[in-house]
Amino acid sequence: MAVNRKGEARGRESRRVAAELRVRIADGGYPPDTLLPSQHELATEFGVSRDTIQRVLRELRGEGWIETRQGQGSRVLRNQRIQSSTPRASRSRHPMTLGPLIGEAFEQPEVALDIYTLTAESVDTHIRAQAERIRLGLISPTRITLRIMLPSAVDALPYPKKAGPGDADPDIDARLRARLRGIAEHHIASLHKVLGELRAEKLVEEVEYEFRHTRLTPTFKLYVINHTEVLHGPYVPLIRRVMLGEGEEVEAVDVLGLGATLTHHVRDGRPDSPGSTFVESMTAWFEAVWKLLTD
């Protein structure tokens, strides 16, 4: 039992560090072609062991975020960019990332987020960052409303599954799905905690949040932000190495969310514009699924 608890603790630490590094890369904190801090620096910053950092780097390498060369460190290969169909005058015309858009939404008096996603990993990270800004007095929204839809039948999803020689392996597939389920449950619990604390401590006057499940298979992720903007991007299937346990890695068919290109659409006041049309259609899609196809 003690060994299992230690393993679970190490797994939580790995997920925490990996999630933070993915967001930093995605938001341009570590731009492409730059080197990550050394393993020693990362271990010191996050308060974890070098072994944990090495596990995280192997996972990020398997996902295609970085490449690692002996004696040269870990180099960033890519980040997540948002292609905007309607740039706003208040924003740079350069490609944008998810973090600044969530940050901008939280700078408004009322924040409304409707999200369809696989695990809620990225939204958890970004909302925790905004909660810290609220605690520091940097922003002061008066109302936060969050609705998240996630898949309910994880065991019925076509991914993740074992890839490579031998093809189907029910035991490995079951463990991969259990890992996916655990990641989603971890981040939903985290969101419950951070939003509940904002409400309990009266740091925000009104905080409402609800999580529902749908039997749909996620093929894309969707963010409807303050009823006026939509971020939309596909979950792209690929083969990557996934860590299942202490020192155990498998080749798996999986999808990446943080690595997807997100397209940015804005309701601009013209009912027939491409941006307004897309926002209207995806908002209607979310409402219909939320009301009719969730548990």
C-alpha cells in the first residue's frame, strides 16, 4: 500500500510539472528553438526529484513538444498557436495563444466560459493562474460562470490504445484509459477546489460552475468565451510514448489537445460575417449538447 501511495504521489507530481511546462511552451514562455532550463533548475523550481523531471521530459518528448540530445539539453520544437479570423484593435496582430485570451476574459466584470474538452487539463491550469491574479488584487471580476462538458464513456473511446507490434492488448488499453480517466478527474477536482475557494472566501461575488458528461467522442476542443469569442481546434491522432507507471512506457495511439492549432473567431456585430456565424453556430451546438446529450 505504501509503495502504491508513493507511486501515486510521484504520478501527481509528474502530471503537475508536465502540465505547467506544456502551458509555458504553448504560451510562448519557452519559444520554439530555445532550450528548457536544466534538469537541476527545473527540479529546484518545482520542488521535485531529478527522476520526476526526467519522466516529464520523456513524456514531453513523446508528445513532440521537445527534443533531447545528450549533453545539449532539451530544445523546444513547437508551441500552440491560435489563428485569428478577426483580430481586435486592442490585441497584437501576431498569432495568439490560449493563456492571454483567458486572461483577457477574466479582466472583464463578468466571465463566462463554456468548454468542451477531453480532460480539462489546459483550462484548469489557466483558471488557476487567473485565481492567483485575483488573490493578488490584479483583477477583480464580480461574476464567474463556467460550464465544462467531458466524455462520459472513456472505455468506449477509440483512443488511447496500444500501438505497434502485437496490436490489440486489452490489458494495456484498459490501463491507458484508466490513466486518461485519472487525468480528467484530477483536473476537475482541481477546478472544484480553486473555484470553490474563490466563492467561499468571497474573492468573487458570484461563482457558478458545473461539469457534465456526454457520450460523444471528442474530435475537437471548444472554448466559448464571454459569448463573443470561440476557440476551436481538432484533437489530432498520433502515435506517441505514454508513461503507464514507474519506468514503464508504451507506444500508444493517442490525441493531443494542447498541441492542436486553435482557430479564433469573434462575433463582430455583423450577423453575416464568418466570425459571427461561427460563434453563433458553435454556441448553439454547445447549448444543444448541454441540454440534450449530457448526464
